[in-house]
Amino acid sequence: MIDPLQPDSKPSNQNSFIPPMIDGVSASKVYLPQTHKPYETIYQYLCEKFSHIQPIEWQQRFQDGLIFDFNGSKLSLDTQYTPNIHIYYYRFLVHEIHVPFHEKILFENDDLLVVDKPHFLTMSPTGQYIQETLLVRLKKQTGNEYLTPIHRLDRETAGVVLFSKKVESRGLYQQMFANRLVQKSYHAIAPFRKDLKFPLQLSLKMEKGTPFYTMQVLDGTPNSQTDIEVLEHNDQWAKYKLTPHTGKQHQLRVHMNHLNIPIKNDPFYPIIDRKKADDFTQPLQLLAKEISFKDPIIKENFYFHSNLVLTL
């Protein structure tokens, strides 16, 4: 289960303090509502509200001084429940698996940060990862708590990803992606099939699959499109260039699997084969290699490419 980052945020007339970033992690904000059920303490409410989090974890957060009221005062386990206020807390994990690969900053200016993401590194805090995520690592490295990913890559995928550095200009970059004004290409290692003629363009209808974190192909009007070409090959494997024209979840992985050339080391397609979280031996052979766009602020054409290389 996910420990939400911004749960139940509601407007308030309180003069809230701005909680600082701690070790690369920004505070989560929780609204304490007027309830029919009486709660003696805030601790009691949090344990029931977020029942997927063990009470011992909430106890540790209180003891470590990681829970504050709207004035910035640290709360304790016996702090009385008071409705219609906001409180703040910081997420932490007692045990977190270290990801032994490092990101590299490729470019930055006043508004934009461009990063080369390694395989196995999750983009943002979720589930079993907080410190070992690209966003928290970058916040710690840059000291910028306003960093926000403008688009995302799967944990398994490596390559170029963009971050917004300022709240004021974030929307311009997000709109750039929404309007499909960004050109991206990927490299992938997958089986070589002599009977397939490249380059080709594949259009499929994709929807949520089972389990929920996978996608499936259905009959009907296509909602995803990818150009595929072969860059090099031997008798068994090929390096492909994939150029998506849409941005469906797992699009490239599903499209390649549909052609019966699933990407090498894919843990989801064609079958689910999830490895242990500390198994870094078989990275998915998918790399976000290039990205280009006209910057919406300075009006210059930008092109960035990953320094990582996939080999046959």
C-alpha cells in the first residue's frame, strides 16, 4: 500500500508555517476533520485513517519529531485530537533497499533540470521506496524542494527525464507534453525476427489489464501508436529504435510483445516474472535515448540524449 503524499488536503484559515524539506523529503499535509467518532489523540486518528501503516511506524514518527501542527510545533503521541486543523508529517522507511546505480544531471537552467536515470530507480516516493528514488536523490543533491518530474519513466526503464525547478513555470512544460510537442525516441534490445519487415508503424488499442499494473491489447479503435525500426542485429537479438506518438502506460513494452518480440528482461510481458527488490542482475533493455522540443520559455530548440548505451 502507498503512504499518500498529500492526503485529505482541505482549505483552512490557519496561518500555516511552511514545513522544511528534511533529507530530501517534503512534508505531507493532513486535514483533521470534525468526526462523529471521538478520538482522544491525533496518533489514534492517524492509525485508523492510514491503517495500512503499522502503528509502530506512527509511534516512531512522533518520537523522531517528524509530525508538526500548523504552527510548526512538534506533536507527541498524547497530543489531543483537535478537529478542523492541518498537521504535517514526514514519511520514512525503517528498511529501504539501496539502488547501487547513479543518476547524472545532463543539463540545467533556471527552470529545467535534465537527468539521465539509471535502471531500477523509481521516479518518486511510493510504496517501498523513499530515499532510493530519483526525485528525493535530486532534491538532496540540489537543495530544491520544488523539483517535480514533468513526465515519468518506469522504474525498470533508464534514460532521459525532465524535471521542473520552479512552480511558476511548471505548467508550461506540462502543457508542452499534453499538447504532444515533445519528440522522444527509445532504444530497446529484443529478439530479431527475419519475417518482420522494418521500419513499421504499429497502432493498437490499449487498456488496463489484469493485474492492475499491466496493460492489455483489445479490439477496437487504436489509441496508441509507435514507429519501430532496426538499428543493428545478429542472428538472435536486435537493437530497435522506438518512436512513440502517444504516451500510454507500458506502450513500448506492450507493442513489442504484441509483435512477439518482447523486450529483453521484461518482468511483465509476456508473463509476469517479478524479481526480488534487491536483484539488479537483469535490467530491462529499454532506454529513453533522445528527447527534443522547443522550450516554451526561452523559445530555443533543445535536444538531449542519454549517455547510457544498450548493446547486443
